[in-house]
Amino acid sequence: RRLEEDGSPYIQEQFTEELSQRGVGTIKATCYVFRAKVEGKTVKETRDAIDKEFFPDGMCVLFSLNGQVHGHLGMQFISGTLKMPLLKKHLMIHVDCTGLDYDFRSELFMASRDRLKVGEKTAELRKLLKDLLSKGRLTEIYKQRKNSISVEGGDAKDLLKSFSKNLPFNKDL
């Protein structure tokens, strides 16, 4: 609810992607993209405030059923699976699992309702979520974020290559 408040200084953009598939049901993923810098704070202060307020347990991807969180994934999903490391501390994904088929959903969640089961259905859900989010608006946002850190038309890798090429090296080393 705090994320959906109008005028939240931390939210850059919010959007929802939806996928329906036979045998699985409907997956509804709402993405909350946080700003890199909030007015009046440095980038580090902004990142620390977002981390403290919205990611205290490192839960970036939340799976809910009827409004109650039943499982989560960490930042590794964003940096590793989605391959968007620049967004790992600036993206929260809420996956509403209410529309999933009962048989599929029953294989996802533990009875304790605090984490996902390790299994075939969980792997399938992760893959579907990756496919859903790897295309579309999130990719555009990632490209914009990546371009915002570019230096004179080149990215950080080009800057590092240029910097190291011009360094004087001691031949004895």
C-alpha cells in the first residue's frame, strides 16, 4: 500500500504485466521501479532509505495469494535470472497468484506459507515470470537506467578499457 500511494518520492514507475496459460492459470506481476536518486538525498542515501524501508529482508519478488504473501525470491532473481543487475536494489515485483489454477498453485507453496517449495512447478513459475518480464516495459526501463550511467556515448566497460589503456605500466611488473 505504501508503494501505491500517490506522490511517493521513491517510485519512478509502476506497471502490471499479465500472462494466461493453459494448465497454469493467470499470473499478474506488478513491478515497482524505484528512483536512483530522490531530491534532497544523495544516490547512496536514497539507496539506503529504499533498502531499509522496502527491502528489510531482501525480498524483491513477492508471491501473494488473496493479498497474503506466501513466498518470495531474493535479489538474485533480478540480477541473475532477469540479467538486470542495475535494478536489483531498485525493483520490487509483486506476483499475484490468486488466478493460478488450484492444482498448479498447490504445488508452489509450503504449508507454513513462508516460502516456495523447491520443485518442478516453482521452476516453471520462475521461467514464466522471467519470460513475462524480460520482454516489454521492464526491458525499456533497464535500457534507460543503463544509458543514464553512460559516459560520453560509451558505457562503463569502455570507460574502464580507456582508463586502463592509458595507465603507465611498469614493464618489470
